[in-house]
Amino acid sequence: MFAAFISAILPVMIIALVGAFLSKRTAYLDDPNLPKLVLNVGMPTLLLHSMLGTHIDFLGMGKLVLASVLALAAMVLVTLIVLKIMKLDRRYYLPILVNPNTGNLGIPIAYALLGSDGLAGAVIISSIIEISHFTLGIGMMSGTFNPRRLLANPPVIALIIGAIILGLGIPVPEFVVRIFDMLGSITVPIMLLMLGRSLAHMKVHEAHWGRLSLLALYRPALGFAMAFGAATLLGLSPLHMGNLLIACSMPVAVLNYIFATRFNGPVNEVAGLTFLTLPTAFIALIFIKMFFIGS
């Protein structure tokens, strides 16, 4: 498990370090259009490729979908209370703490711990959380849940188009899926480079490290607790419970950093949390492996 976790996070850390180096030596990452490129081109095509490029039976795993939605809803309710107590802006911190990194971390780790049998469930949960990113995340950080404004966001438009295509069973040519794959592939590297840029320029003496450390512990602990509750309530199989526990215990998603940059959020705090939640998520994974996943 340790090797799986390290192999999953090493690319994230190395690319972020490259971004930090480039930001100190060049002006490559200073272009304000980079976040717009990711949000308007990279994310919609990445989402379409995730939806149309995999052949997963969502309806056949209805109980797992319901448990994922229930766990997310519970995380939202609990986090609203916590943020009110801590007097933090729910506009930014709610999606940051609720939506974990299930894409480039959650899926490979689930595959490593659960094998090929757990891969389909990991993809389904990741898709549900991606939807939350592009609805709750964008809706909160943009400052409005106005449906018209949400519908003007390219990722949400892509989500609707993908849902219509899947719902009607419209065949999608392979070359179109490959186009989505190629365009969507720009998203994660650019996000990580920009994350490194923010970390390089982070004013360490101004950061609220005590608060960030507390939130870094809260993120995987919250996810684990709500996932366990939802899985127990709906009677998920051990395999699907393992899937949900792993996904909900993941670190803060890098995607939140792009949203925070685009909508003038606490960029430095998001960058700090993205890295601080890596070790706390690993501790959660050790606990899950010891008590919920057979050797």
C-alpha cells in the first residue's frame, strides 16, 4: 500500500516542484489566461472523456451511487456547522473540504488496494465527486447558485451534454473520444504547475498553520466517518464499502486550487491544504487497510 500511495503522489509532487522552479526562474506561469484555458477547455473535455470513454453501468451500481451522494450530502451538512464555528467563509472552504481528490489519486489507490474488482466502483464514485466539483464547487466559489449562471460554465455544459448522450445511448465515434482525451490531458499538468507556483510564492509567515493543520486532519476524518455511515446505512458490500472509504478519505483536490484562482479565493491556503492533507490521508488509508480491507 505504501508503494501504491507513493507512486500515486510522486508525479503530483514532482510536477508541482517543477512549477515552483519555473515560477522562480521564468514568467511562463504568470499568464492570467492559464486558469481560463483549464476551466474553459481542459476541464470540459476531461469530464466528457471520463463520462464517454468508460463503459460503466451506473444504474447497475445504484446503491453505490446513492451511498456516494449520501456521504457527500452528510459532509456538506457537517462542514457547514464546523465552518460556522471556526468563522471561515463557506463560499470557499465548503467545496475545498467536501470534494476530495478521487481522480489522479483515488482511482489508482483503490485499484492497488482492491484490485481490478474495485476499479469500476472507484470510477463511479470519482464521477459522482466530479459532478460535485462542477456544481457545488463552481456554484459556491463563483458566489451564486443561480442556475442560469451555473449553466454558463463550460464544465457544467459538458456534464449536461455527456448525461444526454449517455441517457439516449448515442454512439460516440472513437476519434471524438480521443480528441476529448488529448484536450483534457492538459488539465492536470497545468493545475499542478500552477499549484507549485502558488507554493513558491506562499508567504509562510502569514499562513495560519495551526488552522491549516487542523483542517488537514479534518478532511480525511470527515470523509471516512461519513462514508462509513452511508455504507453501513445502505448495507454496501465490503468491496464497495472499501471503495467509498478510500475515495472519501482522499486529500484536498487540486481542482479546488484552479477554482480558487479563478474566483479570487484563498489560493495560498488551498495550496497549503493540498499538500498537508497528503500525509493525513495516508494515515487514514493505513487505518482502512488494517480494519476494512483484507490482506
